Amino acid sequence: MASNTRIFQLGDRSQVVFSACSDDLRIQGGAEGQAEVLDRPDTSGLQVQQTDQGLHITSASPLAVRVPESAIVALQSCSGDALITRIREAHVGQHSGDLMLTKVGAAELSGINGDVQIGGGQSLRVTTLNGDLRVSATQGELSLVGICGDITLRSVAGHAEIRGITGDISLRNPDGQIHVHDVNGNVELAGNLTSGEYTVETNGDVALRLDQSSDARLELEAPVGSISCSLRLSDTQQAAHALLGTLGQGSAKLRVIAASGDIKVRATRGGDMEEALEEEMARVEQCARRAADRAERMAEKMRQRGQRLEEKARRRAERMARIHSYGTLLRNQYAPADNAQQERLAVLKMLAEGKINAEQAEALLSALES
């Protein structure tokens, strides 16, 4: 059997819900007004139900689905890796497996067991994640709460609230209102700060790598640790465990409290930051390409498996046809229809003469006894 693309007509802002799927998912935004579900011969447990709101999908095999870019996609209690790209909104809850979201306008994730990578977008909310999180090139609202794993944020702009974190945090080129609280781990912040407000409170060490041309007011406190700074600051006030100072006019505000650790402030050249940004964007693009290649390989593997199943079914059908013809021959040439003993003897005779093999003889005898 060949693969079949099932097409469903959908309205604006339709909901496409994936529930209890137990294998990898590839969900991609496409043309408005319709969804496409690729149904392959080896797909198992696939159920697609169309409702007034959109689609409800369940599958036990890898699945590729194209949905309208304006659709709202939801994953509920699924397991397996998932790639979601070019859609307006995504909601993922109680998921086991890695997630990659690219160019998703708004995303809300909760109860995730696996690593998460997000590139682009306007809004992100993550609640309860057991795994690492990488976010790059997002603008808007960002809320990260209850994460057990390392967090890497690159070129995040807007308003961000980060709290309840067990793991290390790396912030590169932030811009806006970034507040980090209740962290059990080390924090790194690097960039050229010229505007915005930044707050970092952690029980670990803090490393600040700032461009000397930054325009920021620094308020640093390490109650039981040390503070060292290699930048040239003005309006400096320093105590045993505190340091106040200004870079430029002090337009941006940076307040850091390392409750049980040290604070180190070092200079970073602007060129280094641009290079780091370019490297990060290249890494995101590479990850997206790898995910696309992996999906293509999975699709090719499924196609080949479908061909093998088709060939197996064809051979089986031919074998059963031969057995049927042998049975007809037996009844017409070797034994009366009402004499079961003679029919069995005829089967054995054909086996002895080499006209049939042992497997075919066994099938014929079973058919005669039924």
C-alpha cells in the first residue's frame, strides 16, 4: 500500500490537538485553511477526529502533520521528540521527550521531561521542566518557573521573569527587563548593557562579562563571598562584600546578589559579543537543519518499511493462492470429496512426489481437517 495524505479543511485559528501520541512528531505550519496528515502503510494507532474546533489526533507511530500557520497546536500527554515550526501558538503539557520550537509566535510549556530548544517567538512560558533549556532570538514576554536543568538565553529582549531554578544560567546580549530570582546554581551575564533593568539573585557564583562601553549602574553584593572587578568604574563605593559603580552614564540598572558565592566582573569586547551572537545563530540554524534532516531520514525509513510490508503481503497472497490451487487439484484428481482419508493420502503422495513442500502439505492437511 502506498502512503496516503489525508487533507482536512479547517477554519481560522483552528485547534489541532495531539493526545497520547507515543512516538516522534513533526508539526509544520503551511497553507491556511487546511491540514495534511501523512498516513503511511506502517503507521499504527492513528486516529484523526475532526471537530467543530479543529482536529484531535492520536498516533503510536512517527507522524508528520502540516497545519495552518494560524492554528493553535496542543500536545497533551505525549511521548517522543517533537519538532514544531512556523505556527502562531503552541501549548505542550505533560510531555516526555525533547522539544524543538522554531518561529512559534507564542508557546506555553508545562510538565516537560526532556531538553527544550526554542528559536524566535514573541512569548514563552515554561512551568516545571526537567531538562536543559536553550532560548534564542525571542522578543516579548518570557516566564521560566520551576526548572531543573541548565538555562541558556541568547539575544532575549523584552520582559523576563526567571525563578525557582536548579541549574546554571547563561544570559548573552539581554535587552529589557530581566529578573532572575531563587536560583541554586551559577549565573553568567554577558553583553553591552545600554538600557533596561536586570536583577540577579542566586546562591551560586556570578560572572559578569560586560563591554567597557556599557552604560549601566552596577549594584553588587556577596554577603559571604568576594567581589572582583577589572572594569573601569566611576562613582565607585566599595565595602568588604559590596560594590557600587557606574559605566558610562548609568542608564541601565544591574543589581546582583550572590548569597553564597562570589562575583567577578570582567571586560568583554563588543566584537567578541557579535561573534558569539553569530555563532549562536549559526548553531540554531544548524540544529534546525539537523532536525529537518532527521525528519527526512525518518520519512524515508518509513517509506522503505512500507515497501517491505507491501512486498511481504504480495508474497503471502501468492503463497495462499498456490495452496488454494493445490487443494482444488487434490479434490479433482486424487480423492473423492467424501473420503477424507483418501484426501490426506493424496496430500502425502504429492509431498512424496515433490509437487508440494512440507509447509504447503501442513497447510493443506489443516484445511482438510477444518
